[in-house]
Amino acid sequence: QVQLVESGGGLVQPGGSLRLSCAASASSFSIYTMDWYRQAPGKQRELVASITNGGDTNDADSVKGRSTIARDNAKNTVTLQMNSLKPEDTGVYYCHAYHFLKGSFWGQGTQVTVSS
């Protein structure tokens, strides 16, 4: 079982930046692929960025060039740095951990609101 706790959400003006963090309670954190998803009101949850256990990253086209996902296996954390935020980046951001044998785990989410 992996518990994920997100932090760092809040209200930010368009063009601003935000750094989301996810702390994981997993003794084998390094084996998991870690993702950030978001869900806007009335929309389906969508993948924002992912980082594999080997450190390979992938970003959604909607945030490409504006976001950086990183992990610290020594601290059991994954972060998402988002810059040049737009109103359409508004939503609940969820941390997700996946391993093909261990399963899939979700955090409770953190709200990000981009508005002037």
C-alpha cells in the first residue's frame, strides 16, 4: 500500500508559477512510475506529466515547455513545477503511483486555481 499526500496548490495569477509536491509512504518508492494528473470542473481526469523509475519524463502537450516533473527517491517525493500558468490549468491535481506488480495508488488531490 502506498499513501500519497499532495501539497503546494493554491490561487495563482495567470502567468505565475506553482510547485506541487507529493510525499509518498512507500519503502520501495523508486520502483514506481509517478504521475501528475489533473481534473478540471466538468472534465475527465487527464495526465499532466509522468516520470518513470528510470527518470524518463513525459509531459502532456498542454503543458509542454511550461512544466517540469522531478523525483527524489531519497526523500520519497515527486514534484511538479509549473510556470506561465493559464486559467485552463485550473483543476484538482492528483499524484499517482504505478507499478505493474504493486498496483495503482492515488493521492487526495490539491486544488490549483489560476485566476486574476
